[in-house]
Amino acid sequence: MANYYTLMSLVLALPTRGLIEWAATTLLDPPEDIRPEGFEPGDELFSYKLGEDNIWIGSEAGVNAETVAAFCQAYLNRPDCPVTSVGFEYAYTCSSMRVVTRDKITFFSTSDWLHQQSV
């Protein structure tokens, strides 16, 4: 059976005490505009680690990219935010790539597919 993952990693600078406190408070009790559908008190928005002057947001299994984007936008709207934009990439992956048709199931890797395209 295949497993599906959403991978990402992002670091935001938190150079002021105000930004650190805002991040900690927002992560514990996010405002409505950041909460994903079905969010319940006590839920975690996403995996993160607060450092002395930054926050790492990441995932090795699953993350809601729209929630991360909403958090980043709230961060950018802070008057003490040190940057004017944030960019991040994420990847949807699967432990076993496959194509299913009416007649057959084919398992393959991305490198197999790329090789087939170049032949």
C-alpha cells in the first residue's frame, strides 16, 4: 500500500521579542482567518520549532500549505516584520508511484518516467 506525503521546510526570522511572542501566541490560539477547516482547540496548525530568533515550519509527512500561507501572511502584516515577502515550496509525494487503467496497474518511480520520456 502506498503512503502519501506533503513535504516542506521554511524558516521565518523573528528578530524582535514582539514577533516571538506573536508567533507563540498565534500557534497556541490561532485567529479564525488562519485556522483550517475542522480546527479544534488544542490542535496543532503545523509542525514547527521556535528558536531564539526564528521559527522553523516543516513537515516530513503532511502539512496544509494554505494554513502555512495564511500564517505567513499574518506574519508579513506585522509592523515589526523584517521582510516584505515569503516564499516556500512544498511537494506532494507518494511512496509508490503508479498508474491504474481498466486493464493494468503499473508501478514506477519518477526516474523511470523521466527515462522513458527521453527515449
